[in-house]
Amino acid sequence: MKRWILLIMLISSAAAAQADTYKWVDPDGRVHYSDHPPPPGVTKSEVKRLGDKPGDVPMPYVLQQAMKYFPVTLFVYDCGEGCSKALDLLVKRGVPHTSKDPTALGMREELKKVIGGDEVAPVLQVGRRVLRGFEEEAWNAALDNAGYPKTALVPVTPVQAKPEPTAPESESEPEGTEAEPVPEQN
């Protein structure tokens, strides 16, 4: 009997966790929260559905430390099987990383500085260590040595780095002259 009551309570609490929560401000300026819709005439109200989205998952300490001392950057683009396997490995292990496209002008120069030579993809940078081309054993060893977990502890979305925009070339006017105004058309 007690088990059935406990089961019913658990089911009803799960249903309550999925319920809508309403927030509104009454004419006197007081904020109200309720599981019932606000009364008619309330102009400022919000509906929150609890339990429909996972909250921010706190980053485990071991992952925070690895990220702090050995940040990971992946230079990758749609270069075939090597690049897709490289990305899959980081996602499978749950390694937070910055993904950079070496085909973009600004990223190409950065990649040349990192590897000190010819462009290769994929390239993994773990802290100061740079690995050219995808070799699963070497990549796993570098990530292990940096303290990254072997399996994902939290869901991770890579940060896509954007190349810095190049300054547009401006047409300069000779000194002492001004551009003529363009007449308005009606």
C-alpha cells in the first residue's frame, strides 16, 4: 500500500514539474508567481514551462582544469575522413574546443604560425603541443596527458572562431577637396 502511495506521489510530482508557471505584475506593482494563469486585465505577464529544457550543466572540475592549462584548438574544414574523425573524437570525449577553418584568410595565417610551415588539416593544438594530421592514438595520448576525460562528462558544443574582418580599402579624396553632394531625387 505504501509503495502505491509513493508511486502516485512520484508521478504527480513529475507532472507538476512539467507544468506552466506564470509570472505577472498586478496594478499595484507587486510581482506574482503561480501555476494558474494571471487574472484578466493584467498587461505584463510571462509563461515559463519548467522541465522542458535542461539547465546549464556545471563544468566538472577536472574539465575546468584541463581547459585552463591546456586549451584545445582544432584547425579543420571539410577535408574528408581525417577531419570528420578528428571532430568526432573531440565530441565523443566531450573536449571543449575552438574550431578554426584554415581556409579562411585570417585563420590560414594563424595556422601557418602554429605549425611553422605547410598547411595541413586537421591540426590539433592542446596547450602548446601541436599535432599535424589525424592519428587517433597520438591525439588520445595528448588529450590524456592534458587531463581531459576519456568520455564526455557534459555535452559540449565547439566554439567556431571567426576570422578577423579585413579593413575595406577606402577611396581617399585629395587633400583640400570635398566630394560634391549628390542631388536628392523626388
